[in-house]
Amino acid sequence: MPNYDYQCNVCKKTYTVTLSIKEHEKNPKPPCEHCGSKDVKRIFSNVTVITSKKS
């Protein structure tokens, strides 16, 4: 399941939420885990891809 990173616009803390794609579609902005605010923005993080040497 994908991890989604968010930053709260009220307390400025970041947090990560693990949601299925369907859960994320239903609630794309989960409340802040620290203060409960719904004023959050999604942060896009780096992705690491591991491939074999054959490719």
C-alpha cells in the first residue's frame, strides 16, 4: 500500500499515512495526526526504484 506524506498548515508538522488507493480516493486529505486540523497539504517525496543488473 502506498504511503502519503502531508504537512499541516496549522502546526507545520509532517506525517505519513499508509492508505490503499481506494481509501485515498475517499479521503484525500486525512486530518493532522498531531493537532487534528483538516488544513493540510500533500508533500511529494522521492521514490527509490531498485532494478536488477540485467535491465
